[in-house]
Amino acid sequence: MNKLSGWQPLRIDSALYLSPPSPTPAPVIGRLQQLPFSDLHWQAFESLQWRVMRDVLGLRNPYLYGNPGQAQQGIDILAVDAHGSWTALQSKKYVKFTTTDLRKAVETFRDADRPFQVDRLILGVSVELRETRMVLEFARLQEALEPVRLELWDAQRLSELLRDRPEIVVQYFGEPTARGFCGDFEIYRPQIADADALAISDAIARSPETVTGARPLLDKAENTSDPETAIGLVELAQAALRTGGFSAHASRHEPTRADLLVKLGREREATRQLLDETWAALDRGRTTNAQVIVTRLETLVSALPDAEAVADHTSVASRALEIYVHPLGLLPDPGSLRIGEVDDQIRLLLLAGETALALDDTEWLESASTSIAGIRERGIGDPLQDVRLRLLLAESTGDWGSLLEEARRRKLRPDVVSLVFARRARYCAIREQFHEADAHWEEAAATASLARKWDDAGAWVLSKRAFYSHWQPFNGSELVPLEMALDEMGPSSRVVPRSLHAYEDALDSLRQGNHRTAAIAAKRALRDAVAAGDWAAERRSHIVFAAVLQASNEPEVAAAHFARAGATKEIVALSEAYQSRFIDAIDGLHGGNYWTVGATYRLLAAQEDLVPDDKISAIASQIVTDLRAADERALTDLAVFSTSRYAGAVKALAGIADRITESDADETLSHFERQPPIQENHYRTHDDDEAVAVAKIAIRHPSLAIRAVPHLVELLARADRARQPATLDVLDRYPELAREALKATDGRGKDWATEMLALADPDEISPDDAAAAVARLTTPLLHTPGMYTVGTRAVGDSLLLSGQPPAVLSEAVTELLRRAGSRHVSASDRGQYLVAAANVAQGMDEVSRSRLFAEASRLVETMSPSDPDLHDAKYSHPLSAFRIMVGHADARGEAVYLASILATDSDQRAIVRRLAYALLGSGSDEYYATRALQQLGASMKDDVAFLAGQGWAMRCLASDLWVKHGGPQHVGARLASDGDVRVREALARALAAASPEPRQEAIREVLATDPSFRVRRAIGS
């Protein structure tokens, strides 16, 4: 039986969340002893019961049984407290409630199925129950129901619970009744400063000192010789400025005031004021101002006869500035923050602790817990500061019970309550507690609205919506109108002070190349976001901070921030910026949520060749652990997104599969084999990476090849993009295993399997397949005006023409050349036709090849953009609303390659060389031009130095030529240190295949210690 049957989560739009449309007042004569619950409408009484559960007891996550107002004359609610204990309420609005009704309610509870273990049962009744029989029966039922606690909320008990909750009584019974029942009370109203627009306008034109009347006071102070009189005048002027809304201008006169204080012997008061200014500047993110004030403070103290008396102020200011401006967030020992007055120690702990939280420095937070607890024992006057310290303790210990309970039961100010919920939401979010995080951000926004903290409320609604991307990626649009409504409420002060422009300052400083300034601003933006529980701001601050760290040559720290933000695109770009340096971010594999781990896997996959040998075991172990969790359906993930933990694990595995142990290889292969079958014409998003991983396993562990090769063929048959040299080479390595698997291939991959069998053994080609391929390659294309097609099977068909008569081959190449020159054929298809022609031409006789050479070489020089390419180019602008990504816009390289296959004498080869070099710098891909030059063999040996200065493909060719035919020593050294690993690998392979020579010795030594595993393996190290 389904225990949830009949129970539904209480929706936020339920009537139980609504206050009554109008209150139900009671006659007030003297002090009211009991509230008139019987006079309430049944719907209002049920709503009141839930309000007491929620705001008096602090219960959350409610489930409702039945609908309000049903025939049972009441409702059943389940809800949980901050410690995880569940409470059930049966609400009964009866005119008369008897002992029979009491027994029936308890029996109903005892016999019912509930989705959770209940620790307390509350019977809520609208009348007062004082009869002796009722009291005795209730006591008996209490004993019988143990260990479940039974409570009775009759009119008297409900009145007791509401005696000190006037905010609830006002809503249901009106303010007069609330004052008669609860006594005098004040409703908390946050203060929001309002500047007079006319005064501001006048101040801009005439200066604030003039507008506020401060100027005459300042002039008089300057002209008096009595310090006591002068300081009084300065303070009056400052007061006038602050009253007028010009606090910053008032602060400008602090140096004058400080000098006067020193003259009066009030040195400590002067230094205290400067320290307070330092704190104020840091709160606003005014780093430069803070540095100026600290310098002023140090200068003042150095001139005092008794500097030791105020040395603590200097120490506090210097330590605060040191923490704030350290670009990497290096934090001092918590014990060193016990300096200055109690308020200063609190602020130092908050500054350092929230910085540690933002930087995920859990060790520092744990070490600071004793200091935080100790300072709280001394008493903290500011409730916001106290709660911020308690939040740091909760973050480091995981013990949120008492703090959460106080927030739920509204024992804290509304603005402080909202902060607790927001920080709890963030805590849950990074631990993949999706529903809890969502609910807490919702509650934070709602409570902030009660405190009129509109900016924070809007930020938390946005955080709720932004967090949907991690668990409900297609939801959240319904929150946009609410965000807009909160924006329209106007600006408000923040619960936690924030720097208004730290994020923008970081971006601007990064753009200008001021990396230190950018790092300080980005760290401040991140700390602000984390301290406020602002998820959306935290993610973008992580990204900009990481970008600054990347530009500052701190890739390891940058990787950690990119990973926490789940910024997969940026973290891959980070690896590309450090192509010869391993960025050790392995700790991110234990990041606590799938997007951090998924992003870390992406970084490791992008660095596959740079992973040190001693790190492989740890990475492979984590991959295997995640694959096991996937088998057990215990892996929290969004598999189709780039942050996917599972997809990232498979991608990283594809990078290191040729370096893992046989045991790990066997387990990963078993995991892939256990995957459920997929439908025809379907694929898995990780097929490409899985194919590479399986291919590497087959090569690294031959004992597993008997399982790996058939599995690989199955993948290649359905996943076109997985057909790459790294996977296809396995078919050559294990021809018999491949042949059996290819012959068994059916469905969509059958044509590909036929082509692979033909490539391996032309005798495998059936006459029917060959005839069909000939027909497809020799029949002229038909073009329909206004319609273009993309994609061919020409390359595969070309493999089926092996063994055909020269005349047939000549006819096919002629037709393929015709297609490549057609204005109706896109560049990508042209390239396919030309590669197919090159395959076919290798079986032609010299006469036919020489005859067709002229056409191929002419095509290189005359080929122009086709109609489809010109059409697509219209939509290639990066600002276009509709874009077509043009991947292959030029097929002249393939045409040169075909010409090199057709060339039969030195004159024609010289033409090929000229045509290939003519393509350099023209925008054409060098790959096929390089393959054309490869066909020229030893005749290219004199061009080694020139080729070594071209694109990566030609540098690979230069590597091969340098080894085989010699060349300048500096060219070999330059190739051995090339920034592209493909070039160094080509050089290593050429050296491994050649006999050692003295000129190569130094080059071999360099490659043997190359950071890339591919290069070391190629050289045989």
C-alpha cells in the first residue's frame, strides 16, 4: 500500500497560507484572557492552526491529508521541526467536543498510514475543554499513545501560545483585540533613509558645506585658537552634513577633528574615529580610501608621545586591511585576530570567516570555531553580527538545529531571519539538497519582503530560479514576474552590507590588465554573495575571480573556482591556455556536488596527456566509484548537460584509459556492457567518449580485447563521430575480432561495416555492393532549384570500388571532379567528393591519372564559393539572431591532395608543391595541403626549415623530414619544444622509427621528459 496515498505537499498557494479577508474582533473590556476561536470562519481557524505550527513551533515541509472544509470538519497536517522530528495535527472546529470525539481522533491517528514516523500528535479544538471526564480521558490516551506525545490545543492552550505573538493575533482578530490580549507591542519597521532631491541638486551646484550651513562653522573653527571651541564647531558642522545626507563629506573633516582631539589629550578617541572610518570604507568596498585612512592613522600614532596606548587600533586597522587586500585570500591564524576591543575582534572574525567561507577554506573555519564561540560568550550587542558568527559555526560544524529553529519560530528580527534562511539554502544547495534549498530561498525572500528588504528578496528569488538549472533546468520562468515586481519596489538597504560595484570593478580592472585590483574586487564580490546566500551572484563572482586568477598565472586556484561555478566552457579554455602544464584540480573530484565534479572531470579530460603517472590511480579510482554509483542509480546528475558528473567521468576515462590498471579497465568495460540496449537510430550522448575509452582499453590490455572489440564495433556502427583514428586503429590491431563483429553488424551501421570489411580485405566486397557503389559514384547529380542537400556517402563508397577496372575508376573520378566543381554543392560535400576521388585514383593507371591531373589542379585555382555556402554565409555573423555555423568553407586543400595522388612525374609534382604553398595564408585548411606535400616524399627535404614555421600539420611533416633527411639542429630543437603536442608527438614517432644518430641525442632526451604522455609513449620512454 502506498503510504503517501491521500497525502500531498502543502502548496504555497493553499488557502492555509492566507490570512482571513477581514479580522474577527472580540469585545475588549480590560485584559482579554481568551481569544474567540469559535467565532472564526472554519477556513480561518484551519489557517490559524497551520500558522501556529509554522511560526510558533517552527515546523516546515508540511503534508496535507484531505481538503479544507471536507466532511471530516477538519484537516490533518504533518510537518517537521529543525531537528527532523515529525508532528501531526488534527484540526477540529466543533461547537462541542466530547470524550467520544477525543477517542475517535486518537484511534484514527493510530490506525492511519502516514509517510513519516510521527513523534507528536496535536489535537486542535476551537472550544475550551475543562470537564473532569475530558481531562481524565486525555491523560489515559496520553499514556496509551506513548512514545508518541499527545497534546491538546483547546481554546485556552491556543490562547497561551498566541499571548506573545501579536503579529498573528492582529491578522486574525484585529489590532484592538491584539492590544487587549497581548498588551502593548511595537511592530518592527526597518528604517530606510530618504534624501531630499532638491537638496542634492542644490548641493551639486553649491557644495554640501554651503547648502547645509556647515561652511560658516568650519570657517569659525579654523579661525579660533581654542581647541575645545574649535572641535565643538567642527562636530556641529559634521552633524549638519550628516543630517543633510552627506556623511562622506562629513568624514572629510575627520583629519581636522583628529588633530584637535590630540591637542586636547584625547588621542584614543582620535584613533578610534580613524579606525571606525577604516571599517566603514572597507564595508563600502572603498579599498583606496581605507588604505589612505590607515596611513593617516599610522602617521598620527607615530607622532604621539605614548603610541603604545593606541597601538591596538593601528593593529586592528592593519590586520583588517591585510585580510581585505590579499588577492588570493590568505588568512592569518584565528588566534591573531584577538586584538583590539570586542567589537573589533568580532569584525575581524567576520571578515576572515566569511572570506574563508567564500574560498571554501573549511580548515580555517574549523580552526576558528573556538575563537568564534569564545567571543560569543562575552556577549554581542548587535543581533546581526551575532547571527553571522553563528552562521559561520553552523557552516563549519553542520549543526543548524538551534539557529534554524529560532528563525522558524521568529525569535529573531525578520531581516536576520531572512539571512538565516538564505544561508541555509546555499548550504543545502552545494550539498545537492535540492528541495530544501528551494524552500529556504523561497522563505528567505518572503521574510525579507516583510522587512522591506526588496533588493535581498529579489536576489533570493533570482537565486531560487538560477538554482533550478541544477535540478529542474526547464523551470523557473514563473518566477520572473515576481522578480520584476520586487525590482519595482525600489532600492533598499541590504541585510549584510555589500560593495555596490565590486563585480563590475573586477571586470573593468581585468579588462585594463590591473590584475591585483581585479582580484581584490572579485574576492569582495564573492564574499558578499556567499555571506548573503546569493546563489546567482556567487556563480558569476566565482567565474570572474577565476578569470582574474587565470590571467595572473594561478591556474590551480582558478580551476577550483571555475569548478565550483560549474563553468565547463571556461575550465576547458583554462586548460587550453596551459597546454604544457598540468593543472592539479583533483581535489575537485570530491567537491560534494555533481556540477563541481563534472567540471573537474572536464578539465582532467582536456589535460589527458599532462596528467602525471602518479595521479592516474586516484583519478581512475574516482571514475570507477562514480560508474558503480551510476549502476546502482545512486548518482545525482543531469546527464545531458555539460556539467554532468557521469558524462564527465566517461570523458576523463577516454583520456586516461590507456594508462589504467587491468582491474579498473575490466570494471569500466563491464559497466559499459551492462548498459541497457538502445533503440534503432538512437545514441547515447557519451558514445564518442565511450568508444575512445574502450579502444584504449583494447590496446592497453589485450586480454580484454575479446570483449572490447565487439563492443567498440557496436558503438562505431551507430555513432558516426566516434569513427576517428584512435578508435579505427583498433580494428587494424585485432583484424579477426573486428571482422567477426563487423559481419554481425546490422541496421544503421551495416553500410559502414561493409565499407570497413572492404578496406581490410577487398575480397570481402560483394559484387552487388560494388555495383551499387559504382552507380552512386558515376551517376550525375540532379539539382532542384532552391533546394540544397548536405552529406554524402562518397568516401565509404570509394572503398567498395577496390579491384574495379581502370575505366570504371576513371569514370568515377571524372564524375567526382565534376561534382566538386559544381556551384550547387557545398564546400563540405565538395571535400568529401575529392577525398573519395583520391581513394579511387590510387587504383588507376598512370595514363588516366595524368589525364585527370590537369582538371584537379585547375580546380584548386578556380574553385569559388558555392551557392549553398553563399547562402549560409548570410547567417554567419556573430550578432545575427539566426546563425548557421559554417564548419567547412573551402575544399581547395582536398583538391590539392587529389592532385598529388594523380601526379605521375616531377613536373606535375612541382605543380602540386606550388599549389599547396599557394594555399598558405589563404584561409584554407592546411591539413590536406600537408597530406599533398607528404606524397612528394624526399623532394621536400630542402623545405624543412620553411615547413617548421607553418601550421601544425606542416610542422608535423617537417618533423618527419628532419628525422629522415636531416636539417639544421636548431630546427629539431624548435620542433622538440613546439607548443602543439601533435608536432612533438610526430617528431617522437619519427625518432622512434629511426636508427639513433648523434645529432638526435639531445632531441630524444628532451622528448623523453616531455610533459605529455603521448610524446613520452611515442619516443618509447
